[in-house]
Amino acid sequence: LIIKEDSNTITVGASGDTTNIIGTLQKDGVAVVNTPAFEALITTEQNPTVNTDVKINFDNEVFDTASAYSTTDKRFTVPSGQAGKYFIYCSTCIGSSNNSGFTAGSIKFFKNGSDVTKRGHFNSNNNNGRYYQFSIFNTFDLSVGDYIEMYCEINASGTIEVRVNESRFGGYKIIE
């Protein structure tokens, strides 16, 4: 391991990987960043059908570095030239607005239209649950054109809500 410091650069190893004092990571003299990156949130309450996989409508971009998130399709699609590993996350608040029988629920990543992973919460409080914050994250190896969407499935009676201002869906490419 070779460490060399001069002016604003620290060089580590013989490969030429560097980082300057203000934190710009470089590989072989080229700056690298965790992009594409996106985050979307919900601006309109959604009332999903119970016991059915329902796409969560993340309809507003907080940021989108590569125009890869579609507020129309509610999905992130890997842009041309950006295949690789991605860290994808979602946190959403779902529940029964009238405190009536929220018994189980899950949020799910769908990749190219298929359920690939889920995180569930089951209520054992005599079927009188209210709201629950679901969180999920995963690392995906994605090819150009692959897309990721968020779905939920809720078992409850009464009206179900996906809450505004309490739900986010995002991700970024991992530097390799």
C-alpha cells in the first residue's frame, strides 16, 4: 500500500485511485459518483385494494440525476450505459384510516414486472391496527432497461391509505 500526499490530493495504491481533500473520489484520474440516483415521494393519498398486489404511486421526483425515474409509470429504469449494482430503498406508511382490522401487510420490490423481494408486518393486536411504517432495501444487479417498481399488499377491512409525506422510494448506482 502506497500513500502519497501532495497539495490537495491523497493517492492510495499503485492504481492511481485518488481522493482530494474536499472528497471527490477518482478512479484512474476520472471522478466517480453514485449516479444515476433518484428519489420520489407520494403527493396524493392512495387507497389500494385489499389482498391484492397494488403499485404504489410515487408521483413526485425529489431528484433524478439521469431522468431515469418516470412519474407516469412510477418506476426507475436503468438508463443506457448505466448497468451495474444499485442500492434501492423504500419507506412507506400504510394503514387503515378508520382503525378497522389491519391484520397484515407487505411492501415489495418488483423487477421487470415480477415480485423479487418483500418485507412484511403482521399485526396480532386483535385486528384493530392503524398505521404501520414499512421499510425495505436491497442491492440489485441491473442491466440497461431493467426497471424497479414498488408494490404493496394489505390484509384489512375498511379503507386503506398509503400516506402522503411519509413515503419515499429511491436508489443509486454503487461505485464499483
